[in-house]
Amino acid sequence: MRAWVRESYGGPGVLRLEERPDPVAGPGELLVRVHASTVNRTDLAYLTGRPWVNRAVCGWPRPRAWARVLGSEYAGVVEAVGPGVTSYAVGDRVCGFADGRPGAHAERVVVAADSLVARLPGGWSFAGAAPAMEGAHYALAMPRVARTRPGDRVLILGATGAIGSALVQLLVADDVAVTAVSDQPLPDALRELPVTEEVAGPYDVVADAAGKSSFAACRHLLAPRGTYVSSDLGRGGVNLLLAAAHPRVRFPVPKAGPEVATEIAGRMAAGSYRPLIDRTYAFDELPAAYAYVATGRKVGNVVVTHDAAS
């Protein structure tokens, strides 16, 4: 199969398109023929090894063997199931997020059958479904840990990113009053929702979906019992430390099992969630997709189509 491989950390220039042996589904695994994938900030961090904690995960001084082929989101068709798998069958159309186990920037990828994977809802293309899981599963963790309820007022910072744009849609569907702001204009798909862009607190929750703010900067916007959550550890892990010590700070540790994937797929089927797509690149253009994500200006998601069937 063809796969984009890197042997060292760096920018998009370290990626090389190579022929590699097809992977094989082991016990509890699926072999998926990838029709579409994405490039997200997780992939970029793994590629560059920045922040440096990513090198502790992927290997030092060079990436470990499992981290040579990146790509954490995918949509495609199950080509084989490993021993013990009964939840999927050959021919199933699926989408998912391989958290901590990349490999989707190739023609085939092996994923755990009990990971964040679900069947595509009817009518969804591979390209439309490929970015469905990563941003949404991070987004779902934020209201869960903040314990939002219908009628709550929530300010979303970074509302145009993959996580932020998913969070806007998920909260609106749950009857939460959303104020959505970003350093980029909101796309039409979000403007069509009942959201406001005028920041006027106090808020029950301030959700930093881009990880670019801080509790100190947002504290004045919170109601007396309001909660601050961020999708990022913060400088020096400050958000994690505050969550352990401060009653008004929560850290949203995401869940990545099949139950969460089923919930996301259900929202897709109901029409209450559709991942935003900024740009689409062909598989042979993958380095250009990484270069665009590295600008920090993407709105929603960047999709990579592996063939015409996407």
C-alpha cells in the first residue's frame, strides 16, 4: 500500500510517500481501507514533536516505528476483521479517531474495534464523515465535566476550530444559550444557528476550545458559580494543576470508547451535528495539508481524500 512516512520530526518536508506492506488485523481489530482522512492539530504535534511532550509519546530522538505513519482520523470500508470481532463485518462503512495510534495517512489502517469508531449514518460521504470524531469527542468532554444544563449561558472561545465548531453545534442541540467567538469570522453554518457573538457575561461556563486563553483572563466573565474549562493543558500544565486545586476550573478528559462514537454518529444521523470542512486536499497533496494546518488559520477541519469514492 502507499503511505506517507516520516523518519524524523520536522515540518511537512519530512514526509515521504512510500510503498509499505499492508497491515493485518489482529485480535479485536479492524482493517479499514481508508477513503478519507484529516490533518488535525494532534497530527501536526506528532509531526513536529512540539510541544516537546509529544516526543515522550512518539519517541526520542526519532519517532518510534508505530509513529512513522501519522493520521488519526479516517473514514473507509472494513476489509477484514480480526479474531473475536463481532460488532463489525467486512463491507461496513465506518469513521473513527485512532487516538494514540495513528496510521490513517495510508491506503489502509488497523484500528481497535472497541475504539472511537462507528458506522457511517445513511447519506454521509467518506469525506464528510472523516472529521466527525476527533473534534466532537473532545467537545463532548467539556459540557460533561462542566455539568451544563439546558438554559445555561456558555461562552465558547475558539469557536471556529474543529473542537469549537463541534461544541457550538452540540450545545445548541442541547438547548444551551451559546455565545461563540473566534479570531476568525464565524462561518455561515454557525451563523445560521441560534448563537450570539457579542460577549456580555456573566456565563455559567467559559469553554476555551482553542487553548489560547486562561482562567485568569476569563475569570471576570464567569457567574459566581461559573466554571472555566479548556481543551489544552496550558503553559506548564497550568490548567491541569488548577483543575486539581480550584473549584471553578475543570479539565475535560475525553472518553474515546464505542459509546461516545455511537452518540456522535447518532447526532450526525439526527442532523444536529455536521463537522465543518475548511479545505480538502488529495492524498498526494498531504504535505500541503499539513502546511496549511500549521498556519493556525483553519476553520473547522482539513480533509484528505484518498480516492474518487470519497
